[in-house]
Amino acid sequence: MARIIIEPGRIERQYWRDLWHYRELFYVLAWRDISVRYKQTAIGIIWAILQPLLATIIFTVIFGKLAKIPPGGVPYPLLVMAGMLPWQFFSTSLTGSSQSLVANSNLISKVYFPRMIIPAGAVITALVDFLITFVLLLILMLWYQFIPTWRFIVIPLLIIMAFLAALGPGLLLTALNVKYRDFRYIIPFIVQIGTYVSPVGFPSSAVPDQWRWLYSLNPMVGVIDGFRWALLDGRGGFMFSSFLVSLSVTVFFALLGVWYFRKTEKTFADVI
């Protein structure tokens, strides 16, 4: 039988040990969310491909054909898909994690486990969709004869950055959502606005230089530009200084999300 030792002054260290101890629960919850996502659907997993594909077509028509924004030497559909891929992962992760505690209120009020497992599991569900859509992007790259170079090796690091960019605000919002249910209306609005203030349908090179630092406060700017840099042979408007700004904001919100989540976690079972 596993033993839990309570040591004075070491509660925080014990909490992170508990996260590892309850890893099987994390796997179960993640698999449950994945299976429920496609349960009783007519086309099942095809939804993971259909959504970004239709969005890519719409953005290509609006920004590429009507607005005629220069794609920076890249076929516009490929530019959009390379931006849509990390954005879809971020938006799905943020939406799922921010609503995860309320959706699992019965579980939270009955047994003890580190509550951080629940929003983290919601992000894993989005990662499955990401991997499926990534195959579609690779097919599109072959169609346009874009062969990945050595830059491809940084993709795992960019996925981790996207994970943190979603998990940090997700932890913050899900903790706030437990006490203030108004946030369930705010979250879809944030995601909708974020689609247009992130370089999904256009390259970051279209943003004037004097606004670039403010624009880079959006953590997804660094992630999307990084993906395009890694996949499209260094094209797409990547700037290292902007990437550092986005990375700094990502780390800040990740730490803020963990801090606020841990601060309010002990009250979840009473409030929810």
C-alpha cells in the first residue's frame, strides 16, 4: 500500500510528488476526454482534419485573394495551414482546460488528487488533434514541394511552448471559472478575438515595425512564427527579438497560472 508522508514545511514538494503518484489518473482522464470527443459522431476523427482545412480555405480567400496580403514567398494555403496548426492546438487547449474543473465537479467534490491533473489532461486531448492535423500539413508541404530542413528538429520545443502558452492561462481561467461562472462566456470571446490578432491568416512581416513589440506580447505570435520558420525554410516573418518577447510572456503566464491555481486549489471542493 502506498504511503503519503506529510512533512512540515514541505507541502509544496509533496504536491509535485503527488502529481507523479496520480499519473495513472491523468492517463485515464485524458483517454476519457479523447474518447468522448468523438463518441457518437458520424465522421469521427475526420473532424480534426475538417475544421482546420475549412478554416485554411476561408483565410486564404479573405487574406490571400481579397485583401491580397503578400505571403512572403510561400504559397498562401501553406502559410495559413502552418499558422492554423499551432493556433488550433492553443485554442482547443485553452477552451478545454479553462472549463475542465467545472465539467468534473462531481469528481473534485468526492476524492482527493492534485486538481492540476484535470486541466493538464484537457491539453493532451488537443495534442491528439494537433498530431492528426500535422499529417495533413506534411501532405500539403509535399504538394507544394516544401521539404523540411534541419529546422524541423525544433518542432518539439515549439510544441512545448504552445503547451505552456495554453496551460498557463488555462489554469488561471479554470480557477477563476470555479468561483466566477461569467468566465465561461468570456473564454469563447478571447479565442475568437485571438484568431484575428494572431498571425494565423497573414505573416508577421505584415505588421509595421513600430508595433511589432506590442504585437509580440501575444504569446502565440512567437509560436506561430516559430512553426513557420521551422517548416517553411525560414520564411513567414520570423524575428528572434519578437520570439523572445512572446517566450517571456508565455513563461510569465505559465508561472502566474500555476501560482494562482495552487493558491485557490484548496477551496475548489467547497465552491464548485
